[in-house]
Amino acid sequence: MAAASWYHRDISRVVAEELLAKAGRDGCFLVRDSESVSGAYALCLLFQRHVHTYRILPDDEGLLSVQTIQGIQAKCFRTLPDLIGAYQQPNNGLVTPLLYPVHRARQAADEDSDGEDGRGSGHTASAVPTWGAGTGAWLSAPIAGRTHISQQLHQRLQEQVHSSPASDFMGFMAEYLNHHLQLDLEALRHGHPQLRHLSTALVTACRALHRRIDFTLAGLETLARVFDPPASPCSPAREQVSPSRATTAPNLELLLNKISTVNHLLSSLEKKVLKSLQETVSRHKLALPCVAAAPPPTAKPLAVQSFEVKVGKLQRAALTVDVESGTVAITKKGSGSPEETIPQDKILQLIKYQSVQSKVRLVYDREPQRSLSRDFVFPNARKREAFCQLLQLMKIQHSNLDEPDLISVYVGTWNMGSTPPPRSLASWLTSRGLGRTQDETTACIPHDIYVIGTQENSLGDREWVEFLRASLKTLMAIDYRVVALQCLWSIKIVVLVKPEHERRISHVHTSSVKTGIANTLGNKGAVGVSFLFNGTSFGFINCHLASGSEKTHRRNQNYSDILRSLVLGDKRLSAFDLTLRFTHLFWFGDLNYRLDMDVQDILAHVTKKEFETLLAVDQLNLEREKNKVFLRFSEGDISFPPTYRYERGSRDSYMWQKFKPTGVRINVPSWCDRILWKSHPETHVVCKSYGCTDDIVTSDHSPVFATFEVGVTSQFVPKKAPGSDPEPLACIEWESIEVIVKTASRSKCYIEFHSYCLEEAQRSGENTSQSCDIPGFLKLAWSAKSLPMLHPILPDLEYLGDQHLLLSIKGVESCESYGECCIAMKSMIGSMAQQFETFLFHRGEETGSMRGWMKVRVPKDRRSTRERLYEWISFEEDDAEPAADAPTCPKPPLQRLRSRPRSLPEAAAGYTNPAYFIFEGVP
């Protein structure tokens, strides 16, 4: 195993370069998995302060060879250790021989107990993969090495024993590791892969399971025979199997056969009983009572809602919203009849004031060629939001659009604590409780999509889904449809949609990733669902990360593993960072990040509702500020108390002490349960609520909810029918692109361009210039000549304004990505080139920055567009009072928001200086 310590498995390119930089000597090397070719490797070699990367590729026979400079004949090797040994000699086509292996860091902490549930997570040291090498080079280690393996495995087992409920089972395994593992290793080395001694140990450990299955199986068979047809004798096979259980020595094959039999009986028993009862009814002509089918529930009509407001400085009035009839009535206080009733089609715009959170301006048509604007002040911001939501819903219901522009999405997360839920989840599913919650006037408006993530959920998959559907049916009188269910042990995600949206959902994908002990146990990990809603891509990830206040690094690693391994979205975008594959990505769950503060101080701040002080020491916020996790994600304002760790049965106090056999463990109150999101630039997504319940007390976690208003696109249909004349083309033209990436490589690069508006991916030429003025960073530039002109499949402005371009910077030699980014085309449309700037991401890390000049030219006859429903509500920063009944219809211009990299260049002393692009002259 020691000879293979230079193999670092699937670490990223950035991490590999950092390890080599720390080693600092010419000839330092390591091997990692290739990011561009499945089953291949990347040999990373440091020479003259730059990292050179060579691909190691297997051929059809499994032989490995290194892609080196031209003129050097490639040599083939059966195993990776053989290849590395050969290239430790000079003159083999590398810039320098392989001299100093960079070893994997020991990750003993990753094998610790989890602290809460007795389960750990993280990586274990990986043996080097071999190609065509039989039992593998690691088995050729001497006996002393194999003894070390046994001791190492036994130590890992001991670290788990104190927290595992299966102490007897662990005892059998300890016996195997101490006395029989070496015998199985020796047999394996001689070509006998049966692991006879492990099989014996497992059989001994599973004797109790044999007896329990025998008991259950006997009962199931008895029940099955009760419903056998009277004329049919009992199956001889079944009669022969039962006695054999008592006389035959148990083995693993027999145990598996029994489990298979139990599975078959359970799955067939319901059908058998149903068939038997139906035959009995038919044979005896029994009359069954006629039960009238209940009529399907109809959606509840929205009640007329009234809001008290101030008009001007002193006058009071009531605004009455009737969504069903599509009207807003204004009634002065003390007046019996409305002063004015405004139909929804006359309302032109709603403008929310940002300086006064409870104030809104209503702009509407009163007479031909004349519009009026009136300001109303609500009692609080929540009432204003409810009024705006009702008006937006009224616009949607009375619009003549075939496809929606705007939908509402509910996201919920709850660690259920391995206990059944209460009878009612009403407060959770209607966003009522603590924090930023829904107003009572809008709480029961049904959302278009419900996404429910749970952890430590002990209910069966089908039972949980039906419970959620029944709960929503009771609350909303809508029979929601199941889009997807994905489970990993007790981690579950369910996606439900309104029936009318079922046809709009397509390309559904599900995936899961285990991050428990050695990344093989599913007690920790993530489940995900992705799909298209018409033309908008959505991704949802529910995760349960490692627990314990001191496990911040492991949680970060869990996040990285999930990001790298979860298989969601369009397969053509699989090379891109997961967070860039979707128009909208929502990530939630029991993230388990804690508060770095003494427990008594935390309790004092919670009592005073001083949440800002606590959020300043929240581990997730701190790690995000360091760019360790959730880069460029957003989260709603937290105005609710920590959701963990409550005393079950109450929300009055936190149970922060946990008594374990090893002593008392402190679990400080923390915001473990979180909901974050990341969207493509210049898309519409607004968090409308973010809070937790205060009346669901079955778990030590409180359920958390968030609701979102999300803009969506539909399949675009050109207004101009295709004719015989050649179709005019839109084009995307690039004037220049500059990139700085964090790398110690000097490789030439090219850019790949992906978009749904392109027929296929396009590729640029090699960069026209490069420099490395700052050590550890490579500056690249492309001129217009080396950049392709792109032609979208449709030239219409309305279509192109919704499109995005995904760009990937790739090395010419390795074809591996140095970073990816997303550019919105909306702001680039016009005859003059516009400047863009953005960050580069790769595998969850920020790897650099990009800037450039581009334009999207649209033919003159294709420049018509329409206002989207979500553009109907805008914001007004200036609180200037307009003249009464002023004939104006203000529309704030689109403001282009710029974000700058947090780290600006400094004098570099080494490879790890976190400097990125210098945007000269950009405010």
C-alpha cells in the first residue's frame, strides 16, 4: 500500500497543484483520476515552478501508456506501479524524471465516529487501480505489510464499536480481522477469490437473522396456505423447504434464498388474498354493499380579501381583491360603496418601494391615452407582499397565455429524527410558524411545485408519498401528481406538481450519493432530482452531511463529493460544474453546520432574538465567506431561532447535552437545516418566505420551509411563419476574451461553447497569448480571429432573451477543464459590443475569472417581444412623491448588476495566493 501512496484517486486539478506546490521540489509527482476520460489517469509533475500534466490512457487490452511529447515512442505497462517505476528513469519524454512522490494525507479524522448517530463519513485510502493485473500489485506486499493491513482495519472497526448498536456482530468481525483476514489475503494472492473465512464469519454472525427469518417465513407460508384454492394440495416444494431449515447448517446462499422467498411471499400475498376473496364472492354470489364514489375534490375558490391601507398622509381606505372576478376595489373609510373598481386588464404595473417596505404604487388605465398612479401604505411589509401576490395570481388566472411565465415553488426540509410524523403537517406545508412566513390571506394558495426533503425518515417510501399527497389534498383540495421519488436509506426527496403541469414536466432524472463511512454507507449523503419545466431546467438536492461541531472540514468534503458524483441534468453538460447545469438549482437538507460559540452564550442570544450575532459565527456562513462551499449560492434572511437541537415534544427548550457511553456530548443549538439556491444570471427567482414551524415537535429538529416565485420559459413558437425566402440569422460575435485561471500549468487552452440555442457545441482555436506574471496564475487571451461566430437556431429577440451560454476553458493536451461559467445573452443583445465579466467554477471551486466583449445581433424583423408576468411588478428606489393622478407610467430601466471577485491580486509569494482577475477601470 505504501508504494501506491502517490495515487490520490479523484482529487481535483486545483488540489493536485496545491499539493505539488507545497512539496516545492522539481520532480515531485502524483497521480489522480482523469477528469476528461473515464478510466484514465492524470500524471501531475512539478518542474521549474510549473505543473505539467500527462494523460495515462488504457488501450483495448488494458495496457497503460503515457501521452508524452512527439518523437518519444509510447511504452505500455500492465499496472500503474510498473509505469511509475519506469518513468523514474530519465529520457522517457517527460520534462523531468519522477523523483519525489507526493503522498496522500492520512485522513484519520474521517474515520472518527459521527458523534450523533455513531456513523462516520469520508474517504478511506484507496488502493491503486490496476489494468489487467490479476489480483493487483498491492497483494504482492510481504506478510508484514498484510499484517499492517489487518491492524489498520481492526483499528477502524474499534473506532466504530463504542457507538454501534450491533456490538455482538462487531465482535465476530473483530475475530475475523485479527485471525482470519491474513488467510483470505494469502488465498486471494494465489488466485482463490472465494474469501472462505469471511463467509464463515458472516454465517456465524447471522445465525440470529436465520432464526428470525425462519419464524417470519413460517408465518407467511401459513397465511398463504389459508388462501390457497381448496382443491389444490399444498406445494410439495414448500413442505420440503421448511424441515430443511432446521436440519441444514446455515450458509450465506441459504440465507439469501430465504430472504428472496420472503420478498416473493410479501409481494404476492396481497394479490393472492384479493384473488381468493373475489373467487369467493363470485362462487357464492355474495352481494356487496354499493359505495358511491366520492366526487373528485375541486380546487377551493379564493376568498375575496380586503386590506386596510393609508392613501396620502391622513386618508384611510380599504383595498378589496377579488381574484375570481379579476377586480380591485378602492373604498374610502366610512364609505359604504367603492370609490373605484379597477379591472385586472386595466392594471399596468405594480411598483414596490424599497425605501418603505410597506408601500406600493398601483399604475392603471382610467381613460384612453391616460394612466394614473396611486400610492398605498400597508400596515406592514407582509401585508404588502400578500396584496402583490394576489394581484399577480389574478393576472395569471385571467391571462390568455397557453403556457405560464411564472410559477411558485415550495421547498421543505426536515430531519424527522427516526420517528413518525404528526397527523397534520399543515403549518409546514403552508409556511406558517417563525421567521419570514406567509400572510394568512395567502398561506393556503397552492404552489405549482412542492419539493419535500427529509432525513432520518423511518416511513416506507410509498407510505410517505401518499401521506404527503393526502396532506396537500386536505389543505389545497388538489390531487398532486408525483414527478419523482428518490431515496437513500432514510434520506428522501419527493417532487409533486399540480395536475395541469404534469404534461410540462420532462427529462426527469434522479441520483444519489453516499458519503457515510468510506463513502459506502448511505446514512449520510444526498438524493437529487432534475427535470425540465417546459424550457426551464430545475435541479433539487436534499442532503444529510456529517454531524458534530468539529466536523466542518468533513462537511465541506461531503459537499464536494456530492457535487462531483451526483448525476443529474442534461448528459451533454456532464463535464460542467453541477451548479451550472440548471437554470435554477435548490440545495437543502440537514447540512449540520453548527455555531462556533459557547452554548450558554448561544442560549442567551436566542432568548433575546439576537440572531445576527449568532449568524456571524455560523459555520456555514463562515465557510461560504472563505469560498469553501456553496459558491455564489443565495440564502434567504434567517429571522427564526436555531432549528436544532430541541427537546422532543416541546419547542420551549434546547436539549444540548447528549449522554453517550463515552461521556457527555455537547450539541449546541444551531441552524443545521438550510435551504439555498443558485440560478443562471438575469433570470427571475424571488424568495417569498423562509422560516420554520413552531408546532411540530416529534423530532429534535424543526421543519424548515422556503417558497419561491420563479420565472419559466416555454417552447418558443416564432410569430413569423417560415417562408420560401432564406431565414435571417441572428449571430453571436466575440471581439475578445481574457481569462485568468488558478493553475501552475502553462498549457495552451481552447474554449467550448454550449447552449440550448445552438445545434451543437462549438469550439474556439487555441489562445492567442498567455502569460504568468503572478506565480500560480495563468492569464490567457483570445482575439476575434480565434473565436467562432455562433448562429442560434432561432433569430427572434423574445427567444434569445431567455438563452444562456455555458463556456468551458479546456487544456489542449489534457482536455480537462480549468473552469466553467455562464453568460446571459439578454444584456448582450444589440448592435454594439457589450462587456461581460464572470467567475469560473470547477467541481465546486472558484478557479478564476473571465471577461470579454461580445454582441448578439438580431434581424430587424425579429425584434418584437412581450412583457413577462414577472416583469409586471418592479421596484422603485426613489421615494419621491408624484403629483396626484399624474399621467405617468414609470418603468425602471434594467440595471446590469456587476459582482467582483472578493480577492484582488497581491504580491505573490507562492502558488496558493488567492488572486484573480484585475478588472481595470470597472466600477
